[in-house]
Amino acid sequence: MQTTGALFISPALICCCTRGLIRPVSNSSKPSYSSSLLQVARQQFQTSVVSQGIDTATKFIGAGTAMGGVAGSGAGIGTVFDSLIIGKQQHFSYAILGFALSEDMGLFCLMVTFLILLAT
């Protein structure tokens, strides 16, 4: 395929692109900032060792709490199968559904734990 049309460039695009070329060199140079302003800007992004320790501690506390959900899921699975044994397999499909929901909740809690520990 060949293009036979002419290339049209809008005047606004030409003005915008050539504006930097027309400016004198003194206007296009970067402005200089005082060193004290740069030091203040750098200090705002630094975190102390105590703050990093608190962040690590809260990360482990959150992960431990999420692992409590995994333990609760194990208890739920045990309760489901206990009820299945007592009920003499009268509602087997409900027992399997309860097992699946308990297992899903445990896997979700485990996923949240790994996200807390490894994503940050």
C-alpha cells in the first residue's frame, strides 16, 4: 500500500515544538536552587530505623493474625466432618460444600498472609 496524501502539520504543533528552539539560552537553562531547600526535600523522604522497626513489627503482627484465620479454617473443616460422621452420611453433599468453603477461607487467609509478608 502506498500513501499518496500530503503530510499536514497543524500550526499549533509547529509553534509548540519550535518554541524551545527560539528561546535564548539564558531562559532555557535550569534554575538553580539553594542547597538548604534540597536538604529539606531529602530529609522528608528518609525514614528512621525506629520507624522501619515499627513497620516490620506491624507486618509480622498482621501476618500472624491472618494465620489465625487458617487455624479457624482447620477447626471448621473438623467440625464439618464431625457432623458428617454423626449424621451418618445423610447430607453428604452439604458436608462437601462445607468442606470446600472452609478450605477456601483457609487458602484465602494464607494468601493474605503471604501478601503481607512478601508484597511490601
